Amino acid sequence: MSERTPEEEGDLAAQIVSLRPRLLRFAWSLTRDREEAEDLAQEAIARALASQWRFQPGTNLKAWLFRILRNVHLNLLRAAGTHPVVVSIEELVLEPASPHEQNLNPVEARAIERAELRRIADVYRTLPASFAVPLYLTAVEELSYAEAASILDIPVGTVMSRVYRARRLLISRLAGTIS
Amino acid sequence: MSGCSTHREFLAAIADGETALVPAATLDHVKHCDECNREIRAHQLLTSKLRQAGVQLEQATPERRLIPSISGRLRVLAAGAAVAIMVAGAGVGWLVLSRPDPVRAAINASSQPLQIESTDASQVGQWCLQASGRTLPAIQLDGMQVVGARMDRTASTDIVTVVYTAPSGARVAVSWLERQTPQGSGVEERDVDGHQLLIVHSEVGTAVIIGSSVDAMWETAAAIESAPT
């Protein structure tokens, strides 16, 4: 007989704790600092456990936890006197894809096919956080654009734009077309 | 196939199955466009590899290892009060390093070597776009010549610094901070650690101006304030 998972047990607290590695990775993508990420993840778990009654069964637990963690992060930034990144609905107008940008060229296509995971991770870490975080949430955590928008408190169109730009930057850097 | 440029920004959303967010015209275009389909497949492959990379995405970068850890300091604190005083000092330093004031980070960036050296403004602009993912505001600086740029990432913001020379030979560095919370508009004069600087809050963004000539700095500030949005 196989062991039952926390989901099968219906134990919300166990499910929350089991998502700690995911929270840690999301926290790292926000802070780029291991120690800060551990503190953030810990605080988010503590708050989630203390307010389990707020979670609506049937909704995405991971997205709920990520939203808590993001709020903790914003509060820490504010307390430290650091202003969080602000985005607006006008952003898509102000920051469109470059009209000079070309379709994927054969060098870039080959670079993705041949890229080792280590190289992809190295290049990913060079992306600006404002682009890397939406990409992380949607590509790695498999959250929908709407869920990512809710977590980051930005318009869904901005998530779409940033995910696109993040991937294009990643592809260009993998292909070595940008120094 | 022609006309791809108007649809390109939606290709990642299509690759991710978020077609409800994509205009019908784009979906129609993609049905018949080999180039766009190739790019969609590339996005999907990249996503698949990012997922496989998983935990590797968060591994420490070399520069991180230079910063002492909190837990390390806490262990030292437990060792004794005398050591604790030293560690507290180190803690303050760590906080300054890990959550830098964007203005101080801009001052630091302005004194670092350029990562691209070029007098071609469009080439520098393109480099900035590629390095930061941001389109910098177009500012009209009469008689001033761009000489290059650099890109710096800090815990609080990404900073793109563009350096110019004035006809007088004065050097002016304009550091664009990534979307800071608006703090009103206008120009703020500050003296930070002996550096005289101007901070411009304008509709096109927030910039820190540092230079060897106050006149050139103010001319630059005026140009940023009047830049078209």
C-alpha cells in the first residue's frame, strides 16, 4: 500500500509545509539572496498557517501562498524604505516589443535546442527581476497568467508582455547575440 | 512571412496556452505563419528546459558568496558579547549591501567602467534595451555626446547608466532607476556622501544625475523633464 500524500489526507497545514521548497524558490526569484529567501519563506508559511481559514478550498493553494509571500516581501521593502517596483496599465504602451526585433533566427533556435540546463539556469539568473519573476511563475511554477498577475498585483497584459520579453532576452543571451 | 511584428508579443502567450488573451487576428496569423510557429515551438522548448532546470535556477552566483550570511553572524553572536559588537557592525554593512539605497547605488554605478563605449546614441539605446529589457526615454541633449552605458542590478532596483560629455568636456552620468514609486515631479538637489547630484522625477522616469559640471547636470535635468512621454 502506498503512502497517502498531504493532498489526499486533506491536511491543509501539511500541504502548506510541503510547498516550502517552492516558496523558497519563489522567494529567491524576488530577492536573489538565499538568506533573505529563507526568512521570507518561513514568514509566509507562518502567516499561512495562522490564517488557514482564509484559504478557499478548490482554489490554487500554491498561488495563495505565493501571494502571501509577495505581500510579506513588499512589506519588508516598505519597512526598509525601499520602494517596490511599480507597473501600470500603460506599461504595454510605454514598453512595447522593439519594432526592430526580428523573428527567431536559426542561430537562436539552435541555441535553445543545444543549451544545457546549467547554462539556461546561469543565463536565467542574469535577467532583470521584473522579467524573471513572471517567467518563473508561469514557466516553472506552471501558474496561469491571471494567477501570476494576481500574485504580483500587475495587469495580466503586463505579465504577458514580461513573459515574452523575458524569453526573448533569455534566447538572445543563450545564442550569444547579446554580450 | 510579413506582418509578424504586430503579433510577436503574443507568441509567448500562445506557447503557454493562454489563447484567451490573444487577439483573434493574431491567432489567425499564426495558423498560416511558419516563422511564428517556429518561435512558438522555441518558447515551448525553453519552458520545458526551464522546468527541468528547476532548483538550478536559484543556485548562488559567485558575487553572492562575498556577502556573509545572517545565520553565520548569529552563530558568532552566540559566542560572546565582544564578538557580537563586531558582528553587529558587519550586520549593518550587510544590510547596506543587500538593500542598497537606489541613489547610492546610482552613485556607485556612475563611477564604474562603461560596459559599452560608443558615440552612436541608437547603438547605446539598443544595448540598454537588450541589457535591461527597458526602453530608455528619448531625451534631447543639445550639444552633448553620448559616450557609453552600463547596467547594474541591485536588490532594490535595476539601474541603467548612460554617460555623456558636454561641449565643455564635462562628464555627466544619467542613471535611470527602474520604475520607482512616483515621489512627485521636479528636480531634487542632494548631497550624498560628498557627491552633489540631482534626482529628476518626471513622467518618463526617475533619473539620478551626477557630473563634473553643475551647469551640465542642470541642462540634463531640464532635458529629462521636458522629454516627450
